[in-house]
Amino acid sequence: MHKWNINYAHVLQIWRAGCIIQADYIADMLQPIFAKFETKDSMNLLFEKSVARDLEKAQPSLKKIVIKALEGNFVVPALSASLEYIKYSCSLDLPTQFYEAELDYFGKHMYDKKGDDPEGKPETGKHHFEWKAA
């Protein structure tokens, strides 16, 4: 890390007074959180309960916006990347499920279904799907 000692609570004041982005709601929500962290280099706002609650409430709307934008052939990289980041960071269904399916498809590596192994031990799966005829 660069150890820049940025005071994020002060940065929010710049946002609040900005001529392009006047983010009162964001500033009001984040001010107490950033004040708690002061100048720490590592913080993840997804672990803050108030932020996580707001993101959970907003995720269905964000999804609808991204879908409509894609249907209209609009470019929304910040919104779509934010949606994917939230899904990836907060989901209990990590991309490992897709990875397991790829392994099974290309080499019969087998996979587990949800609930097969509540402890999540790293073992060869119990199931195989015949993805295509041999």
C-alpha cells in the first residue's frame, strides 16, 4: 500500500459540495462509517451492515436497470460491473459452481449438489452429468 493516509470522511465533503455529483444521501450514509475508519488503508464497505442492507434492497432495481440498458444496447460499464461485483462478493453461490460444471463437462471430474456435503470437504463429487453423447 502507498500509505497515503486519506481521510475518507473529508473526501465525502468534496462530493457533497461537488458541481457534478451532489451526493447528499451517499455522504450522509457513509460519513459515520468513514469517520470510524479514519485513515485505515483497508476497508470493505460491504461488511458494514447499513451499506449491506441498502445494497441488498437496491440489487433487484440495479438488475432491472442493467437488463433494460442491455436490451436498449446502452453502454453501462460502471453499473454492470457494480452488479457483478456485488453478486460475486455477496453470493453464497460462488463461481465455483460454474467451474465444477466445466470440469465435469471436459473430464468427468464429478460435482456435488447443494447440501450433499454440509462441511464442504474438498473431495471428488458424487454426481456426473452426461453433457454430450460420447
